[in-house]
Amino acid sequence: MSDKLPQPAGLPIFLLDGHEIPFQPGQTVMQAALEAGFYIPHLCFHEEFKPHGSCKVCTVKVNGRTVASCTTAAAADLDVESETSELRDLRKTLVQFLFTEGNHFCPSCEQSGNCKLQAVAYELDVLSAHFNPIFPDRPLDASHPDVLLDFNRCILCELCIRASSEVDGKDVFALAGRGITKHLIVNAESGRLADTKLAVNDKAMSVCPVGVIQRKRRGFAVPIGQRTYDQKPISEVTISRLQGHPIGHAEDQEGDGR
Amino acid sequence: MTAVAKKKLRVATVSLAGCFGCHMSILDIDERLIELLEHIEFDRSPLTDIKTCGPCDIGIVEGGLCNAENVHVLREFRQNCRILVAMGACAVGGGLPAQRNHLDIRDCLQTVYLTGMGVQRGFIPNDPELPLPLDKVHPLHDVVKIDYFLPGCPPSADAIWKFLTDLLAGRTPSLGHGLLHYD
Ligand code: SF4
Ligand code: SF4
Ligand code: FES
């Protein structure tokens, strides 16, 4: 199946599930696919930041090998598979691991309906966490006057870390530990958010794909059931949100976090 | 197909560590219940008040496992039901009751029944009729094999209807966007 897109003359192309995807030199498979209007599920990728490649939810097959599409450079004539049952199953399992590792009680989470993890799980038809839950003990940090941290929901995507250091210049967050003990920490001697310079208008406040970094006194402004991904699946929301935006073009590579 | 009177499917339902919200959502399918009853009959269920589960085609379990009796009933369902369904956030993932899982059960009981705000002359209930609480709340699939998961808190009446009509028609139940919800 091939689907000719109106494409700027002279741009090289690769194939994504048989569709011709034009790309700018320097773009990744993910960036070019999104710009061309094709959704590949992702969690740690954010179009305003340099790719991170940690969640692997964006895994595709390129010329038969599995790779992360958000860190793989687009190249002429690549044959990329994405929407296959094999890759869907693999992504589904990765998402189920994320639910298993943390404590995700969606009915009582302020992020529900706006959460990318939940929305990607809906997209992949995840009906349960499948694995035996770990139920880790992760105390909250409610020390900051305006912000609550609920570590139970963290998927370690490092977007808050990247935003705080690259855009806000504050380095409020970091990861510590390895393997299953890896966790998000707050960069202050006390370890408490109140002892950092985090402010509600910081970029780090708006990038978390899940419900860790919450503004206090803002609960349920929009009722459950009427939120972003209640209205439309994340594939549609993402493509219409990014429509007409260049993603990851050479002059735009520094992750300036607009 | 000839008009042979089709044998009705036997369905059992139960609420374990749940709030009965999922059962309320079953009732919320309203007049479609009448259509449903042309295809199914109830075995053990809060709707029939039958106390033990006999051989069934479908078992629908609301709520997770917070005490020894929950585990006993779940095993009874698994032994008797050809298809076992976890219905709702608590059955699927532990849900709200599982939010005590990071707390010590002894501390929980002491705080609630002895030292908590406003408690006077409290004592920890120890009637032998009361099932012992588990130290952690578990989703159903932690203990038995579950055939289908129907998430939601509760799943909407439309989601339950879609799920059941798919199942009764011999299709793999599929909710899709708008009916698949975790909240
Ligand atoms: S962060 Fe997302 S997946 Fe986790 S509990 Fe909140 S809504 Fe659910
Ligand atoms: S808090 Fe949110 S943004 Fe930060 S690492 Fe965890 S999931 Fe990612
Ligand atoms: S989106 Fe590519 S690895 Fe996370």
C-alpha cells in the first residue's frame, strides 16, 4: 500500500508501513513521521526536546531490526514497520510494565483523561497491567506551597529533568538509583521541593506525561470524562496538535523548549 | 439457523473488595436488562441472593481481594465458571482499597480502631465471623487466571453492554475509544 503525500520537491523519502514519508536531513524517523501526519506511540519523546530514547514505546522495525523510532535517524529508502500486531504487542507489554512498576490509581488521579500513559494504553487496547503488581512505597512531596509531587506515577521519562535544566536553567529534578530502584529525586540538600526554585510557570511544570507534577488547588477544573483524551484518541490529538509544525529541522535542533 | 430454543447462559456475579458501583453500573443498562435476560440466567449474584456458585458459563467479579473470604469466593468462581471476568478498577488492579498497600496492616487497624481522631473506647474487631484482612490488597489476576478484563471505575453501562453482547455473540469483547476508560 502506498499513499502519495504532497511533498516538497527534492526531499528524500523512507517508507512507513508502505507510506512514503519525506524527511529533512537530520530528522529522526519519529519526527518525520509525525510531521507527515503519521502517529507512532511514544512517551519519553517530546517534539520540543532532544530525543531521549528510554521508554521504547516508539519501537519500530527498520529493515527488519527493532529500534527506537525517536532516536533513529531517517535515511533514504528505509523500510519502517510500525502498525503490525507484533509491534503493537511489544508496545503493549512495555506499557503494562510501566503500570506494574508504579502505583497508578487512575480513578483518583487528577491527570486522568489528560495522561499520555493512560491514553497510549487506551490506544494499544491495554485492559490490565497483566503482570503481578509491585505496589512500591513512594511517599509524596507536598512541601512546596503551590506544587505537589506524586512519585507513584513517575515513568522516568526525564522530561521534567530536561525541561528544568535546558529551559528553566534550574536543575530541580534528577534520577537516582539503578534498575527497579531508579527513581526521581529533587535536587536540594533536604530533598524537598520547597527548597528548590521551582515556580508554577516553569517549563518543568507542563511537560510531565503522567500525573507526578501537580499544581495545588486546581483539582477537577474539568470533570472526568470531558478531558483531552476522553474526547479523541491520542493518535488523533497528537497529529492535529502538530499539524503544520516543523519538527526537529536542523535550525531547530537545540531543544529550545518553546 | 433453525429456531431451536437456545439454552440460556448461566452467569454468576459477586462483589468482593469493591463498592458495588460496578453492580450498580450493570443495573444502569436499564431496559436492556430485559433483552439480556432472554440470553442469560443468573446463578450466585446479589441479584438472586443465591449464596454459592454452581457451574456457570460466565463469572463476573467486581472488587479485588482484601480478606481471606474474598480469596475463597474467587476460587469458588474460578472452579465453577468457564469464563471469568474481572470487572472494574478494583478487580483489575486493586483500585482504591489497594491504596493501603504501602501501609502496615497493624498500623492501619490501630489508627482506625484505637488511636484515630475521635475514637473513644475503641477496639480492633475480632469476631470469629469476620474474615481476616490480608496484609495487602490484590487484583484478581494475582491469585487466579482471569479470562477477560473490563476496566473502569465503574465501567459505564454502555461498556458493560458492549462487553456482554460481544461475549454472548461469541466475539472477543472489544471496547474501543470512548468505552475503554480506567476512571
Ligand atoms: S498518571 Fe496516568 S496512568 Fe497513572 S494514575 Fe494518573 S491517569 Fe492513571
Ligand atoms: S516526573 Fe513526570 S516528567 Fe519527570 S521523569 Fe517522572 S514521568 Fe517524566
Ligand atoms: S518515545 Fe522513543 S524511546 Fe520513548
